[in-house]
Amino acid sequence: MSSAKSIKPEIPAAWDKCSRCPGDKCCNYITQSIDTPRSISDFDHLMWQLAHKNVQVYKDEDGWFLLLMSLCQFLQKDGRCGIYETRPQLCRDYSNDYCEFDEPAEKSFTFYFRNYQELDAYCRKRFKRWDRRFTK
């Protein structure tokens, strides 16, 4: 019998919180900052983006963003990162001290359009001439 102790790799404390998360909060989307839409043309462009699956749009205190629902290929079933030691810098900069496990991000959204229909309803209220964009 060997007296050598097995050495376990140090597990970051953040992983404890991640392992309690249902896996649908973090690492299943990316956001991309976009210019503030102002005109009918700008909003029509957003309509095109929302016509695609897994694309959403929101506005919060930092501005307007495309929200692309796409699961990270390295997210493990237990909520942990499969490439933790070699993860990209953006992931390294992220802290889960206060994250979506604690409170949903959408709670701070000024606007949140989950689909084409929601944005269309908003645009119909905002722009009286919304449907005229098709006539020349």
C-alpha cells in the first residue's frame, strides 16, 4: 500500500456557485453592443435580426445589445468550464460574485425584445408610420 496522498487540483471557489446553477443562466449566450436605434430604418434592421432564431435585443444602462442565445461548447453538465485553465480573457475577466444566479439580468433591462413579434408591437406604438416603410 502506497503512503503517497493523491493530489487534487485546486477548484476555484466560483465553481461552487456555478455547480448550483441550473445551467441556463451563464455561458449560454453572447452579447454584442449595437448602435442605438433611432429611425424606422434602424428598427427595421433590428426586425431582420430578430427574424433569426436565437437572437434577442435589449437595452440597459450601458446601451443597446444583440443577445445571441448560443451555448458555450465547453460548458459541462455540472455548470463548470471544461477549459477553465485556458479559457479566453473575457471569461477570465468575468466574476460571478453577483451574477444571474443571484438576480436575472433582464430585471435591469429598459427594453427587452425576445422575438420579432415583440419588437413589431413596440415599433407600431412608437412609429405612427411603421407600416408605410413598405411603400415608396
